[in-house]
Amino acid sequence: MRTRTASFLIAAAAYFACPAGPALADEGMWLLTNPPAALEKDYGFKPDAAWLERMQKAAVRFETGGSGSIVSRDGLVMTNHHVGSDMIAKLSTKERDLMEVGFLARTRAEELPCPDLEVRVLWEIEDVTARVKEAAAGIEDAAEAGAARRRAIAQIEQESVEKSGLTSEVVTLFQGGQYHLYRSKSFTDVRLVFAPEEAAAFFGGDTDNFEYPRYNLDACFFRIYENGEPLKAQNFLEWSPAGAAEDELVFVFGHPGRTRRMYTHAHTAFLRDWMLPTILQHLWRAEVKLQTFAGRSAENARVAREDMLSIANGRKAFTGLLAGLHDPALMDRKLREELDMGRLLMEKRLPEADEMMRAVSEIGEAQSYHAEFYVQRFVLDRFLERGSGLLARALRIVRLAEELPKPSGERLAEYGESRLPALYLDLYSPEPIYDALEIERIASGLSQMAEYFGGDDETVQAALMGESPRARAEQLVKGCTFKDPAARRALVEGGTQAVAESEDPMLGLARLLDPISRALRQRFENEVDGPEKRGYEKLARARFALLGDNVYPDATFTLRLSYGTVKALGEGEGRVPAFTTLAGKFERAAEREGEKEFRLPPSWVEKREKIDLSVPYNFICTADIIGGNSGSPVVNRAGQVVGLVFDGNIDSLVGDVIYDIRTNRAVSVDSRGIVEALRSVYEAKELLAELGVR
């Protein structure tokens, strides 16, 4: 019999919400349909509907992960270099490495089409909470209720696509307390316009990542095309002529990926004790493996660069978050807030108090169940879905064959009718495939399975087929018959029969592992996700009853408004100024001379005398951000661009679970620094003219 842990039995006496009361100044990733009331109270600014609509329809979501904004009438999109780097790498070759030398299109004809990039602009929002909840009303079993909700969501999305023609996604808010339908305009004809050298964009590398002061030109520009012509944007952001000043109110519009501030204490403990250690062990292992691979040749280093950057960034981010959760004071604070919230509900004699106690207990029990199989599911799904480009596509082909014959509402959620266009875009991408890297990634994944499950495990033995992980990986990659997109398309169009009859070894591996992955997923949905959704729906009702509706939900990689002021860190001798200047980039390079991460690209060295070194380059503000906000524009009250978010400081890493205005800072490229680099280093007069900058 499963037993409950003491932590969530204690937590069952109360309800956890972050914040425990109304949000503190500058805190929150707010829905545009419910902007923070504190803006008017604290800053005397109340955004009207027209202002918010312009910001919404100028904001861009990169489906590869990240944010951006439309900054000209002709569909010019600004984002981070590190958001665009996946495309920049795909457009590179051994002979012309755009990550190394950069890129600038001086004419529209020179702009480079991106092979599989989708960007979206949020167009309409509809509250569908009542319909989703109604689908599960009266169903006592949490697993059955969860299945009913998923069917309703798929039906809502499909109906929306058929009615509007827009990409449609039902977003879960407050962990199941609300559901909103987001209709977006989707664009897949996107072309690269400008990217600096990686040495300029990621100056300081892993050493300076999540630190401040910073000296990065982490910016690039794309252009959206529609029907073969540049998008005629009705809503775009104008460039500020003056930039931002210290203590000035600024806004960030972007797509924060995920926060867990509404988690109960027990759920946060699961994050600390199970999820983060497992993820970090995977990242540490993968980083060492890739470093070894990259060290074998310059070409290996080039093709592995994107994986290396992503893994190093994740490793540092999750290490910082876990360190925060290992602070007993932080966990005590979360439990205290949970207990305080419960006490307030009981003191006010609100009917939600009893319901809340049961909900917290249910969520805690779900974490106990999840701990029994989390590691197994993580290792298997990470290998299947992210371990290799070829294996991930093999899995999609196998699942499409099984899912497409079903009604949309009965499929796995990501194979619903409304989700297929994005899936096909990636599946049929003509991006280059590097056999050596694929072999390395698959060998590493097979080895990791053997390490976690044991070498004698039946699944491991079946996957290896009597070979070592590396020998088996070579067989799989060399024997793969669908490296060409046309071959993948033929398999999908051939359906169940084509997939079943194929002797492709990569498809064979996907067919072997898919049933095991599905069984673990079903267990998760029944024992964990269903009870969590039911519990958090009750907790959301309790939260609204106590605090009203001017609260913000956890981040969900959907459009949010954050705000704050440009503000230095610390006081006295330890004070870190809010702004850095272009001069600091050269000074930092001189301080760390000889270190690769601090090497200035030749273009900057050659143009140094032309650069106005006094121009502000990077700055920090108190706006509440998280991963996914990368590429978000920073705007002033007039809605003009004053900066471009590209990072948070080291103290912001724990912002996944708690925000602290004293130390949390968002790091941005100053709009004036971008202009000076475009003018004096890259002589991009055409781009500057389009931005309306003299």
C-alpha cells in the first residue's frame, strides 16, 4: 500500500499560492486580458485596450522557443541571436559558418529563407473555462475526468480552426483553474535578415551567462513573408529615440516558458528531490559526452555547437534553481505562505477552506505516485523525443500511423487535428542531418538507458540487439532510409501498412519503445496529471475567493505582460550600475585576453575607432521574466522599443518558484547599443532606415 509523506499531510491544512496576498510591486507575468491593477496604483499608468492590443499583435512567439516583436511595417522581427541561432546554424555550412562570420542582407533578395521556422502572433482570446469544466462535471474518477477534459479541448481547438482558419490552442491556466482559447496567425515563410557573429552576441560565453554586468549584442532580425511578399504589419513597435533612463517604468511583452509558483509545498519538494536532480544528471552527462565529441575535430565542434549551448544553458539554469530550493529558508517560506493562506480562508469562514485541504492532500499524494516512475519515464522519453533528430522523427512517423485513424479528440494531444501543421513542418524539415552527431547522440541515449534500467533489462536488450550502444547506433543511423524529407512524407502517407512493413532499423526502434512510453504516459495521466488538475482547480477557486480575480497564473509559454523599473543592484561599494557601455566590452575583452569566450570578432576590432564607446549597451530592470522571455521587447509607456531581453541574473534563476524584487533582474540589450553596433560596426544603413533611426 502506498503511504503519504509527512510534508503534504502538513500542507493539507492550508493552500499554497504565490503570492500569498496581492502581488508585490513589479511581480507577475500577467495576462493581457487582466493587466495588473497595481500599475495605476504604483505608477499612475493604466494601459488602455488599444495600447494592449497593439502590444499583443506586435508580439511574436517563436515555436522553437522564445519571443520576438514586429518592429517595422514590412514585417521585420527582432529577437535574440540565441533564439535565432538554431536557424542560423541550419543556414550555415562547413564553408560558410554564419555563427562565426555573421550575416547581413542588404536587399530583400538576399534574405535567407528558414527551412522549418514557425512564428505566431496572438490574434484572439476566448475564455472556454466553462466548457472544459463542464465536460468533466460529475465524473468522480480523476483519470476519467482528465480524459474528458482532453477530449473537450481537442474538440474546441478543431472547431476553432474550422471556423476561423487560425492556429488554435487551448491554454491551461492556474494549473487547471481556467482555460483560454488562443487563436494565432501562424507564419512559416520567415527569412533571416541580420545576425551578428556569435562572438559578439554571446560575448563572455558560459562564464558570464546569468551574470551581470554584461556586454552582449544578443540580437538578430528576421522578416515575416505572407503570400511571397513581406508582411504588411498593421501593428508594430516603433524605436525609441532616447532609450530608457534609470528608475524609468518599462514593460516586457513575451512568452515566459514555465513557472511553478502556484505549486503546493509537496509539489515543490518533488521538483527539488526528483525532477531537478534527474534533469541535472542528464545534462551533466550529456555535456561531457558532447564535449568529447566536439573535441575530435573542428567540424564536430561546428555541428554540435547548438546542442552544446543549449545543454550548458540548461545546466546552469537548473543548477541555480536547485540551489535555491536547497535553501531551507526558501522552502520554509513557501510552507509558511501555504499555512497562512489556509488560516485566512478558515478565519473568513469561506466554504472553499475544506475543499482546499482535500485538494492539497490529493496533489501531495500524486507526487508520491509520480516518484515511483518519474526517472524511468524521463530517461525513456528524453531519448525518444530529444535524443536524436532521426529517432524523434521516427517516433512521430510511428505515432502518426497509429493516431491519424482515430477521431481527433481520442488521439494523443499533440496529434490532434489542430496541432498537425506544426508537427508536419518539423517532420518534413530539410535541415541538414549529420551522421556523426546522430551516432553520438543515439549511442549516448542507449548507454543512459542501460545505466538507469540495467544492462539485463529486457527493453535494453531488445534495443541493443546484441550490440554495444555505439555499434548499435552506427547500425541505426547508417541503415536509416528516411533522412530525406520526401522519404518521411512517403511513410506518413503510406499509413499503418507502410510503417508496419518498413524494415528501417530506426523505425523498428521507435516501434519497440513507443508502447512502453505510452504505458508510462497513461500512468502519468491517470495517477498524477488527473488528480493534480482536479486539485489545482479547487485551489484556484479558493485563491479567487480570497484574493479576487486580479492575480496572475503561472507561465505557460503564452503571451504575458511584465513590468518594472530600470534599477541598479545593491548599494554602496557593492552597487552594480543599471547600465553598461560599449567601452566595457573592450575593457572586459582586455581583462580576459586569451580566453576564447571573450574574443572580440574581427569586425569589432577593426571598427573600434568608429564606435561611440559611451553609448549604453546592456541594462537591467526589475521586470519579472523567466526562460521563454528571451527575445521579448522592452518598451516604454509610449510602447516604443528601449531594449531587448536576453537573460536574467543569477538570482533570478529561483524565480521559477519565487520572485524577489531585491535581487531579481532582467538583462537586456539597450536599443541605443543595437543602433550603434548596426551603424558603426556593421554599416547596416538599410536596416537602420527601416527601423526609422537616423
